[in-house]
Amino acid sequence: MNSLPLNWLLDFGLSGVAAISLLEKFLPVLPSYILFVSIGLATVDNALDLFRTVLVASLGSTLGAAAWYSIGHILGGSRCEDIIGRYGRFVFLRPELYRRLAAAYRRNHFWVTVIGQTVPTVRIYLALPAGILGLPMGSLLLATLIGTLAWNTPLIAIGYLLRDSGWDPLAAGIAVGLSMMGLELLMVFIITYARRRAPRK
């Protein structure tokens, strides 16, 4: 895994996996679908190891969400909006995205959080407006853990299944990431097309 940033943390085993998963919430150096596929390919040797790695990675991600929640709760809405307006573009958090995340919590915040953990970029920052709004932290973290498990499990498992394929971890992660992006675009196209073709009432 020498081609990836933060690879030295993996020398610490599962603790390193947890640390990388936490840092991924603050340092989006690589998309998570590249990072977790690469972790599975480079570190998982058997099914039990796969289970442990998925669990630890998901706990690390959930801890990162708890940190974002705390930041939002401590700083408050006006300070966070000011910081995002000045610096958010440098970490892929533009004011428009932040406002959409906050607006999403007008609906069922539990399922918004679960689904949000399976959406790139959104999964990183979703807990920030939750902290600002003062949503119940316990249910937020439970929803985050469920959504993170749904996101991490297939990605790390794909890496595990590719471990004897000869793929470089970074190349495998990029290939899977591009495939997922293509699938997402296809789904968006199908949904948009279906809506346009649906008879208007």
C-alpha cells in the first residue's frame, strides 16, 4: 500500500485502520471508495480479519462523525457558516452543499444519516449540521454506524476478494471507484429519464 497516503498507519494493524478511517473524515485526500478498497486489498487475509477490519473501520468513521457533531455543536451555526464561506471550498464543502445538508434534516434525520453515509463527500460532513441543530447524538451515531457499515463492508470486501489478483491497491481502488461513479451516473440518468417520460397529472 505504499502508493497511498497515510499507509504508514497500517503498520499499527487495526488501530491504524481505525485512525485512517477517522482521518478520512477530516483529510479527504482520497475518495473513500478508493481508500477502503485499498485497505481490504492490502491488509485483509481471511474472513475473520475481514469482519474485524470492517468493524474497526466503521467505528473509526463513526468517531470522526462524532467529532464533526461536536464541532458544530460548540461553534454554532453563524460561526460555522462564516468558516465554510471562507474556507469550505478547500475541503470540498461549499456553502451550497452545507445548506442542502442542513435542509435534509427537515425530514427523518435517522434515515437521512443512514443514507447519507453511502454518498461520497456528504458522508464526511453530514454530522456538522446535525451538531449545529442539536439533533440527538445517540441516534445520530447509531445511524452513522449503520450507514458506514453499509458503505465500508462491500468496499473492503472487494479489496479482500482482489488480494490475489495482482492488482496494485491504488489501481484497484480507482477502478472500483470509477465503476461506482459510472453506476451512479447511470442511475441518475434512468431516474431523470423515467420522470420525464411519466405522464403529468
